[in-house]
Amino acid sequence: MDPEQQSSALLAPTQEHLAQIKVFPLIPALRKDITNTIDTALSWEQLTASDINFTIVRPLVLKYARLKNMSCVYAALVVRSYFLAESEVELAYAGVMLSRASLAQILAIKLLSRWAANHIQLVAVLTTCWNPLAGATDEVVDEVKQTLGAHANEDIDSPQSAIEMAISTQSKFFLSSPVTQRVINDIYTGRIVFSTTAHRSILADNYKPRAIEIYNPQNAPFLDHYRLRVPKYGAVLEFVNFALLLFTFVLCLANQNESKLTPWELAFIVFASAFTLEEYTASTEHGWIIYIANMWNAFDFAFILIFLTYLALRIKGLSDGNLDLSDMAFDILSCGACILFPRLAFFAVSNNVVILSLRAMITQFVFFIGIAAICFSGLLFTLWTLARDAPNDHAWTFKSIAWLMVQIWFGNTYLSFAQATSFHPLFGPILMTVFAALSNTLLLTILISILSNTVARIDANATQEYLFQFAITTIEGVKSDALFSYQPPFNLLAFLILKPASWFLTPRALHSTNVFLIRLTSLPQLVLIGLYERHLAAGQGLRETSKDAAQSFFNSLPRHIKNMPLVEALVGSSSNDLYDAIFDVDIGEEDDIFDDDEFGDEIPALRSFHSRENVNARSDGSPAPRIRRRPASLSRAATVTSERTSPRPRLLSSLTPIDPVHSGEMLSSARSPLARLFNPRFPSTNEPPHTAIAENVKKIEALLEDVKELPVQRLKEEMKELQDRQARIENLLLMLTRGMRNETSRHDSIP
């Protein structure tokens, strides 16, 4: 860990400081300001335009940034959830409410960037579980409890972090912002270590809350059981556990026996029960909204329903000796293969654009099919009523009619014409023709258009959708429930041991027992993680040594081998190393092609007030001392002063550049003795007089502009020198015109 990270780690806010932060006063204030600001429907592009940003967003950001309240980001997202709920209630003002919700998200993004200078405080802003009633008066708390009713205490004692609030409010722009993704990436890789307090856990272990710090494997214990909660390692362990579940599932169905339990079936029941407990714990810890926001959790939940149905029928069949129930249980369980096999394959490409599009398409398809089924249920009842009174040999049941309509829906239109008269001689053909036209022509075309638009929308916002799913996966990985540190099926054992023990053990004794069981059941995983982080991870000794050895071997290869297309494609072009080395070289003054004193301060630049704050901020968040730059006129003072020592004055030449091409023409423009005296260096020109005068006027204007920037003392010296020169000229003129005015003796003393 470098010194900067160590110093920033010391600035992590304590639990006492976080508990004293007032959250509730921010919520009504933000709602009032956003309501008074936005009174019309605006799109996201309009709200992020430059004029809206500087006139509306920026004043609000500066107003709340001055409070230096770490919960302001969370409060803005709470206000966003309020406006989203209002948009579903106040349909007449849904557009305005959605615009206000978007403005709340923009404020959250802008306010979060104010904490970006200190990484530790930035993590605290996003990961601290805030209570929305913190800082509220007793009257407000009592009123909220009366509004909530019976579940008031449970809802009050369930705080959320800013990231969890962003997930529940679908704040995809907030989650995909670079500042938020920096924190999420650090949490995913385990670089940032923190602990959250369990409030809704099945088995909570809150004995030792850990402050936010940057993880250093060299200072941490070798068997660090907290590393099992790192999402990066949790994803690998989850893949292994799911592979074991699939393996036992296949062997269970391959060796099924309706009369008794086989060893493989018993192993599958154990792994599936452990998987069910893990998913139930996840939904309890983070809430159903965050849990179901992950598309793969929906597949896992569907498999859990299949497993529970199988288990109930299997137990009933074995207890009653009913082989038919056991056979049906295996049939239902076999349907779970449609979920388990693609679920394992999608672990590697879970956030691919195609997979994200597939999820949205499945959602739209299920919704559309549900609407179509409701619409055609009337036709189903009509056909069943007509077929019941139809004089034919084929008895149409409700089930057979429904199956016929499904076949027609998916393209078998021949059946609609062949079986139409069997329902009714007159109405049967009419109804079946209308149904075939609607299902195969109109509705399927609409369905294809909806799915195409869904794919195009997901493809346009693929980055945001990917980062949104990545944020959900990361937050699910950092779980405070103690059961998440156990790998299935050991979480069943931990639940059976620690849940009863938590009723009579002290928090310290429960924590010690929990740590012992974790290290005992996860010893191989902890050893592998410890070896990897100390020797094989990025930046560690063994990996750096291997990298240097490989680089030395590559540099020792002949040039014709290094320039081979295959080798260059695998290793990379050496020109990139050359470019990187160029920018690492310190440039000396002799290599500078520009004179910084003359041109350095005249380069235009576009800066904002917020950027200047970031540049002038120290790593601890305090503003850096302001650097006073001397003006451009002072940087040129030395040049003018040195030129003043020459025989002829160089004031004009030091401030006004002279074109060397026209120097000869300018020297010839001096037509009188006074002009030669005042401007002996300017060449003459053959141009018309008005052209030369215009050029001289422009040069004089440029000279005056430069004179405005000169210091006062220097201007005084120049004016004094000009006055002396003018006095000498006047004396010279008087001496030359003395004879004309018959003045002889009075001016003899003039030098």
C-alpha cells in the first residue's frame, strides 16, 4: 500500500460520525426544490443540456454541496423513488413526475462527484446503509409509524445504501457513471474492504464491524474468511457449486428409482436444498426488488419452484407408496434441465448484449402472450359453447379446443379451416377465419415489431444495461448474512448449528464459533485465495517477475521474429512501448520550441469551476494552496529591461513583432526629419500613404493594448524617459529655429 492510500485510509469516517449524520432534513428540502424547479415534462437530453445545467442543476448542486452531508446522494435517490411512485399514481402529470425523477438522478450524480477527491469517503457515501428517519424529530417518527401501521418497526429498522437505492429505482445513468463504477469495481475485486450491518439476515453476525479500508494482502491474515465475500471469488465459487448441482441433477435422473431413494438422488436433494437456502437468504438480505432485478435470479427462482414441487410429490409418493406420484415428480424435475443447462452456460456470457436482449425479449414475449391469452379466452369459451350443442361425432372438450387454438396461433392455419364446421355450420368458419387472421397476420407482426424494437433499444443502451447488471451482481456478492460465507452444502450445516446457538450464545461467542466453522469448512478455498493474492495477483512479486522474464525473453528474440504477424498479434507491437517511453521522458528547457514567457499564458483554455476545484484539491479533500501566476506583462519585463540598455530604445520592438519580409519597405516610410527621429528603424514603403497610416494605426493600437498590461511602476519609468526625450527634442527645435526668431544670446547656453 502506498503512503497516499495509507493516509486516505485513516480518513475513513467512523461509525459514530456516520450515525450522527442527519438524513431526514435533506429529503423534504430536495423534494421541495425539485418540485419548484421542474414544472414541465423534459427529456433526459434536455435536462443534461448546457443551459439547463448552468441555470438549474448547478445552483442546486452548489446549494447542497455546501452542507458537506455524506447522505445527500442517498437522499436524492430517495426523492427519485418518490417521484417515480407519484408518476404511477398521478397519470395526468406522469411526464412531469418522470422529469423530476430524472433531475433527482442528475443531482445524485453531480453531488457524488463532489466526494470523488477522497476515495475512502466516496466509498462511504455509496456503501453506508442510511436510515431515512435519521435526524427526524420524535413527532415525525411517530407520524411515520402511524402511517405504516403494524409493520412500522420492521420498515424503520431496514436502512439501505445509496447503491441499493439506485438499483431499486432503476438509476442506470447513476450506476454507469465513472465515479460509481470505480467504487463498484473496487468492491468486486476486493480492493475495498468494508462490512455492512445485517438487519434482515437469517443469521446475523454484527460483532466486529469493520471500517472502510484499502485491502493489503501482506498485512491481512493468511486465512482471511472475509475474502469469501469478495464478489470476484464468489463468482468462481458459485460456478463450481452450480456445476456440482448440475452434475448431481443429471445422475439423479439417470439413476431414478420410483420405489426408493438412490444415493445420487439424496446427494441432489442435499445440494438443491443448500441452493434453495442460499437464494432465500439473498432475497431476504437485500429485498425482493433488488433480488429479482437480476435476470438470472428469475431463472434460479423458477428452478427452486420446480425442485420444491418435485420434493413435495416425491415425499408424498414414498410415504403413500404411490409410484404414479413418484413418476410425476421425476417428470416435473426433468423440466428443470431447461433451466439448469443454459444457466451454467450463461455464467461465462451473463452480461453479453445478446443475453441482455434475450432477457428483455422474454419479458416482452411473456407479457404479450398473456395479453393475447386473455383476449382470446372469450373465443375459447364461445367455441366450447358452440361445440357442446354441435351435432357431430367428435366431442370437443375445453382442453382440446385450447390445444387447437395454440396450434393455430403458432402457424398451423389448416386446422382452423378443416375443423371450423365441426363447431357450427355458420359461426364456426367465421370465428376460426377471424382468429387465424388475427393470430397469424396481425398479432404476430406486432410481436415481431415489439421484439425488434426491444433488441434495438437494448443494443443502443448495452453499456448501461451491462453496468446495471454488474452493479446488482456486485452488491449481491457483498452480503452481510453469515450464511453466505459457507459454500453449499455446508450452509445447511451452519444453519442447523448456528441458528439455535444464536438464541443463547453471546455475540462474541457466536462470532468465534462462526469464524471457526468458516475456516474449517472452507479451508481449501481460503488457502488458494491467500496464495493467489500474495503471489499471483496483479502487482505481486511472482507475477511481476514472470512478466519481466517474459519481456526479457521477447526482447532477446531476433528482429525478424518479433516482426512476424502472429507474434506481433499475440504479444503486441513494440511501437506502443516506444510511445509510452516517449511520454515518460522529462523534457528539458532546451527541447522546448516555444517561449513560455511570451506565449505560455496566451493559450486559450476552457475550464469550469468544478474542474478547478478538483485540480486544487488535496488527497484528503482540503483545498490546495492557490498558485499565484504573474501576468504576461511581468514575464516580458525582463526582456524590455534588457533591451533598454542598448544604444537605441527598443520599447516598440519588444512589444510589437516586426515582419522581416516588409522590413525594407518600412524603413523607407520615414519622409520627414521628425519621422526619422521618432522612428528610425521602420522601413519605408511604396504603398499609398493611407495604407501605411492604417498599418501604423493598427500597430499603435496593438501597442496600446500591450501597454495596458504593463505594471504601474514600469509605465512611470517609460513615461519619464519619454518626457526627457521630448524635452531634448524641444530644446533641439528651439536651437534650430533660433535664427529665424532673431534670438542669439539667450540660447547660447543650451547644450
